[in-house]
Amino acid sequence: ASPAHRVTVRMAAIEPDGLGLTRLGARELSEYVRYRYFGLTETAAYPRVRRFMSQDVTGETLVQRQNNAAVYLEFYLVPLPQGRQLAIAFSADSELPVALLEQTIQSVATSLRPDPTFKHKRQK
């Protein structure tokens, strides 16, 4: 794929305890994370459910204008143990074949695994 027709996958670990985010509702948290970590300001077009780490996660789809082109985005907050979350944003030029975008998202979704040693690492 040419540089204009690539899928981009961005992730951020969200630990709300240190940011005071536990007071936010699900929608507010999603909006905050979308903007703060990914710079996404558009309103979600419609919900999308995908499976991450053996759980159904409802995400958001957006279409963003960038440099006279439309960019398709999907954004998810995947719940993790101990109140943490994994924010994942997938983006692709709107001219990218849908099958390639779908294949990329499915590859990422099925490859995610929790780290069984996380609790041990964090206590050190």
C-alpha cells in the first residue's frame, strides 16, 4: 500500500487512578481519551462492536477530514484488569480496500493478550 493508503494502529494504556478519570462516565472518558491521546475531535458516527481479549467491546467509528481526504477511524477502550484500559485507534485512508482494513483490525484484535505477570511487575 502506498503511504496514503496505509492502516495506522495507535494504542495507549489508560490508568485512570492517576488522572482522576474514575469520576467520568463512559462517554466522557471516551471523548477525553479520543482527544487527549489521539487528537480525535469528531463526534462518533455510529457504534461498532468487536471482540478484544475474549470480550465484546463497543467502539466508535468516525470519519475525519485531513488534507482534503477522508480518513476512516475506529476507536475502542478495552477494559483490562485492575481498572486499567487499553485505548486503540485504527485509521485508514477512505480509499483503502475495506478488506485490508478489516484484516488488520482482526489481526490486532485476536493477537492481544493480557500480561499474566503485570500485577507482579507493578508491585516491584
